[in-house]
Amino acid sequence: MRALIIGGVGGMGQGVARDLIKQEQVTQVILADLYPDPERLSKKLQESKKTSLIKMDVNDHGAMVEAFGKVDVVINTAGPFYKTAVPVARAAVAAKVNYIDICDDYEGTQILFDSEIDQMAREAGITVLTGMGSDPGTNNVLVKWYADRLDTVEEIFLYWVVSIAELAGAAWDHSLHMTLGKIPQYMDGKLVHVEGGTGEVAEQFLEPLGTCHVRYVGHPQPITLPKYIKGVKNIIIKGALIPLWVDELIKEQKETGLLSTEPMEIKGKTIIPYDLALKLWETIPQGRDNGPQSSGLKVIVKGTRKGKKVTYTADMVGRMAPGTGLPASIAALMMDAGEVTVKGVVAPEGCIDPDKFLGAFLKRGARIHQTEKIDSMFETNG
């Protein structure tokens, strides 16, 4: 298998590449990046005979189509995905090559499903798998695994926490953008839009994270999960950047207009406040508490089985780059093995076999803490 990774020099791209080069069936991993500096690569990737570097701009459609035509799968790890998911997927479809991304921006996901890209991919006989990272990605597959064990699924809660000690580059753009404006949630059986960054609740994560305050964020699952998990009433996704001071400062910036995307005049010059805030976040964390080198996920699925209420809970904690990169690598290998058969645009829960994926994920050292709670629907307390 020959793979090309867009954003291959970044942390997420390298997380994918490090797993791929270990696989016997993988013969070539091309790391395509706007800044293809070999010094940015880990030692293992620098020394691997399977890897090579090329310069790639996601705005150069022709160059992407030409490069994509020489590989078996394109894996897009270059965020922010509200800017990159659509152009890269469009180029992959034009080159008639399977595509995977780790898109965590709902806007890109919505366009992929609603645009001509879906029909073009079907006609080309290829798969456009979007959101195959950690969140979305692994947690979508866990939801499907639990849903398959229930008669009905009523509620899905997805919570995540990322320490800013793990943030770099485009991840800051996504982290600010996901709180802006009205963002999708799935409530009472329909897609609704709520104010980003609101709805704060305290949730318990595995150590060393502990209790974290999560809020509504703009991720794709309220859009994708109802397509595949029928009858579900609520799909709520909330996230947080830790330590707590980070989200508190972002909230203050939003309330004071510093995250506005509307142009404004200052001393005769036109600026976009959002661009200024994004630049400031490159240095704001310096000298402050940046939290642990860990991030976390929590998945809660509530439903019924044989007349009883069932609640599944899964918790994970670990480093963000491998946690996001491994799912995309595993999906690419499953594609190569013919285990992903859906053509057109699809989310992980719509095409990835949960048992095979989770088996491969756990084999690579992942740890998932799971609980199952069963209550009779007819029991009363008192």
C-alpha cells in the first residue's frame, strides 16, 4: 500500500505515519506538507526507507490530483478542516483515490455530505471517510459498538478534554473556531443549533485529568451519528481545553469581540480581530500552567435491551498525536484489506467494523476503561 499524508510533517500526520511504516504491506508513505522540513520529523520517520517528503499546498488542486494519482490512499491531517477538508477531498475524488481525514469541524463534514463530492465519489467507486481521528473517530466507533448491543439507543454524550501542552499550529485555529456562533447539537430527535462555548458541566475523566468543565463545541457527530444510529433522541458533544483558565479566557475574548471575524478599522488599517487573537495565542500560554501532557475522551451511550435500561460508558486518556493518528492508520489498512466497502462520503460509524477496529486499536497499546450499568425499566426506588 502506498499512502500520501497531507500535513505529514505535523504532529497528527506523523502520528499516522509512525504506525503505517511498521506495517509490512505498506511500501511507501509520502509526507506532503506546505513546509516539508526533514528536521521536524521524528528520528524513526527520518530513518525509514519507506518515507519521503514533498511540498504540497492544499490550494493547488492540480498538483494534488497529480500526486494523489500515484498512491492508494490519501490521508488528510492538515487542519483547520473547515478550510482544508473539502478541497483535499475534491482532489482525491478527481484522482479516483480513497480518502481519509481527521476532520473535526462540522462545516467541512456538512459540505462533504451535501455537495457533489458524495455522488462523484460513488461514481468513481471510492470511499471518502471523514472524521477518522480520535474525536470524531474512535468515539464514533465506540458508539456504534455499543449501539449494536442495544435494542434502542436513546442518548449519546461525547465529552473530550485537550491539554494546551499538546496544542500547536492549526489546532489553535480549530480550538477557537469551534466555540463561535451557533453550533450543531442533536436534541429531541432533530438537529438544533446552540451558542458555542455555553452549557458548561463538570465531568470526571481518568487521571491525571480529574474533574474538567466541558462546554458545547462545534464537532461533526450531531450531523453524522443520526444517519447511522436510528431512533436516537439526543446527541450532545462538549469539550474543553485545560487548564480551566484557557476556556475562561477564550470565553472572555469572545464576549469582548476579540474573536469576531468582522473587519474593523484601527488607525487607518483594517484588521480581523479573530486573526489577532489567533496570533496572540501563540504566546499567551508562555509562563502559565499548561496542564498535563495528556488528553481524554468519555463516551456515554444510553438505551434499552430486553426491557431494561442500559448505560455504557467508555473512558480513555493519553497523548493526542498517537490517539488521533492511530485510528486513521488503522482505517487505511482496513481499506487496503477490502474491509471498508461503502462508497461515497461516509463517517466512521457508517463503514468501520467496530470489532476489527477496536481489536487493532487495543493491540497497539490503547486502553479503554468501560462500564455497563443495567436497570430494570419497571423498578422503583423507595
